[in-house]
Amino acid sequence: MVRSFTAQERATTASLRVSWILAKKKRPFTDSETVKDCMLAVVDEVINDDKIKTSVASAIKNVPLSDTSNIRRVEILAADVYETLLGDLMKADTMSIAVDESTDKTDTAQLCIYVRFFDSKCFREELLCLLPLEGHTTGDILFGKISDFFKDNGLDMTRVCMLVTDGAPSMTGKVNGLAARWSAVAPQLISLHCIVHQAVLCAKLSGALKTTMDNVMATINFIRSTSSLQHRLFHMLLSEMSAEHHDLLLHNDVRWLSKGKALERFCGLREEIITFLRSSKQKKAEAHLSRILDDSFMADACFLSDIFKHLNDVNLALQGRDKTVIDLVEQMRAFPVKLDLFATDLSTGRMLHFPTLRKCVSSPAQITDVMTDFITRLKMNFAGRLDGIVLPTEVAVFVRDPFTVAIEGDLSARAKQVVPSIDEGKFTLELVDMRSSVTMAQELCTNGPTMFWTDVNVHQFPNIKKVAIVMLSMFGSTYTCNVKDSWSSCGLSRLAWGSNSVNMLLINGIDLVVGTYSLSLKLHVELDYGYRCT
């Protein structure tokens, strides 16, 4: 017999649901009281029957929605979500870890760790932990912190198949780096420097093009940062000239896309900038004006705008959740081929892929060796980064399309390197059986590799599914580790890392915001203080 909830239990359940919604929407804890005021206002307006209105309003007033109650509810919900995550990880055969270490505004080092794994129903990317670090952050200290966390929570470090880091020396050191220390515990571990970071490093400027970029930013800073009055006057000019854009953009090296966006805006507002500089009474305006009137300077700036637009497209394709290392490597391999097209496009003078440069130059003769050399260097940088990625290509192709990959050769041997526990002979036979199926090939085309392998019968194809699951569990970047905006949006930005209680409050809020677990089950209330989700 199922006991019905009392009015107080229903009020507590409602409070938990409100806290869940507010946390997922990244609202401050104090917003819960505002929610109650809004509900009472709605009831007062939409319900005409005084008796019903009084009853509903009384029920709403009994729902505990103070900021302190909301904090307690978030702790309860986060604990339940975290317990579910740890339970799923204990049952997972393999997992991938992404680690990023950064420093917040209070100079506290934060070690953000995300995990990707298959929970027998779908692939999940979840925040595993956020560890505040005091003092030094060497590889030994990082490994010790992570090792202690795994032991305390009953997790097995040997099940980690891929470790992706931000490329810092403390992470990648060959002797005492985090990757080296972890590899000693899990010999099958593959370590990888974040592919998104690597793509950004490939595009470092030097020589004449770096000077051009510096001069572009000097002009932008002159207009925007010399004085508030000058910036306002520039705004007025853009409005009077009905310019396409409303302002210039500042460049920040930390923001991966800002260089390309700043260049694009600068080139798009060239005429407006010239008009403004000519009317300016500042002495420095003359130097900026002479530069922007120089066709050679503008040709280099327009070239940079176009090439960084292509680099930004690659960067955006590499970003995002639920992207495996296979997805990212494919994007990285495609770009050098595009660079060959860009080089040919420039040499022929057609400039199909350089629309900004095409509008700027009057003849192909203005295309300089500096431009073509930069594209050549870009291609070399991407090729060098790709050579450093230890990923069995044959196995990646197999995961993408098991129906076209060659069975003969060393595919099974490569697969065994990834998953030493598989039986090579059975792996090959299972692949033959799968390729004889007409319906499975259609399912792959319809659903894509991730959904296809999720639905594959593990009892019928245990070896090939195990290999696919391991490959699809591998992170390719530390993109998901960038959760700083999440806690600032939660109203947690006023808090600083310090006491254990404050640290747990921050982590609880972030857990609910960035987690993928849903509150689709009934909420039960236990006694006075015990709450749990079942």
C-alpha cells in the first residue's frame, strides 16, 4: 500500500523541484523567494473563486523557498546526482578524463576534471570533481590529489583509457608530469594535449604579420581606449554613416576567436575609421591614418582577416560537448587539405576563399610571399601536431564505418592494442557477422556511429562493441572543463574559494548546472531533514 504525501511533504517536494529548475537555469539562490512572490501574484490574478484562491495561496506560502532553504535543497539534489554518477562510473568498463588547471580571481588554483563514459544506455560527459589546490601545482601534487579522490570514491584509475590535458608542463612532463605518473598506474592509458589548444598554437603569428596585427590593435585601442569621449564620437559617426557594425572589437589572447573577429570588424569599418581619424584632433591619429591608407598594410590585414576566419571555423568545429577524439582528429586532418586549396587560390589570383582580400587589392601582384609563406607554415604546424597524436587510424575508421573497413591486415592487432582484453580471432569473426547484416548498415547511415554502437547487441558482438565503446569514450579536448561561467551565472561569483563548506557550495551549484542527469523521478521526503531522489 502506497502512503499519500502530507501537505508538508508536498510543499517540500515542490521546494526541491523549484531549486532544481533554478539551478539548471543558473539563477542565484535568492531568486527562490522571488519565485514565490511571482506565483502568488499569478494566483491572485487568474483565479476568481475566493475559496480556491485562498487555498492555493496558502499552499504556496507554505512552500519553503528562502535562500537558505534553496541552498540546502541544492546540496540534497547535487548529492543525489553525484551518487548516481559515482554508481554509474563504478559499473563502467572504461572512461576518459579531461583535466584543466587554472587560477581564479582569488589566486586559488582549480583542478577541473571531467569524465566521459558509457553507462550501458548512452555516452555521458559529466563534471567529476573540482579540486581547489593550495601551494604548488606540480605533477606529483596533481596526481596525488586525483589519486586520493579516486580512492576515496571507490573508482579505479586503471580503467581510464584516455587522459586529455591543457598541455601545461605539470601535466605533460615525461618523468613527473601527471600523464607520466598516471601511465605508470595504467599502462594502456593514452595521453593527449587538448586538440583545440593545439589548433590555436598552430596559428601563432610572427614577423611582418605579427607587426600588422599589433598595428591593427594599436589603431583599435586608440579609438576605443584613449578616452570615453573619443569612443562616443566614433559611435556617433558609425550611426550617422549607417555603418554595418556598431563598434570595433578588442582582441584578447585568452579568447580563441577574438583575433579573427577583431580583424573582420576592423576591415569591415575601414572607410568609417579613415573618416574618423581625419576628423580627429589627436596627434597620434595621423600615424594611424597613414597606416590604414597604406595599401600594403591593408592587404596584409585583409589577408589575416580571411585566414583567421577559416581558423575560427575550424576552432568552432572542434568545440562543443559530446565530441570524441575521432571527430576532432578528422577536423584537424581536413584543414591541411583546405590549406592546399587556399595556397592555390592565392597563387592563381582568384581569391575565392579570401573575399576580404579580393575587395582590398586591385591586382594579384599585391599578393606577397608573406601571405603564401604563412599558409605553408600553417600546413607544416598542423601536420606536425597531427603526427604527435597517438591514435590508431585503422581502429578509428572501423568505428566510423565497420562495413567498409578492410578485415584483412592488422585491424584486429591494432584493436587489441587499444583494448588488450579482446580476443583477436573472435573480433574478426564478429566483424564478418556484422557486415553480413543488411539492416545494421542502414542503421549506421540513419543514426550515426555513436547511436549505432550504443544499440549494438553486446552479447552478439562483445569484442567489436568493446573496442568501439573505448574509442567513443575518448575525449579529444578539455573544452568541457571551462565551467567558470557556470558558477558565475549561478550567483556564486560573490563567493571565494576558502572553507570546505563554501567549496562544497560552489561544487554543488556547478554539478547541477553542467550535469546531464535529469530529475525525471519522484521526489521522496524522509523524516525532518532527510531528503532523497528515487
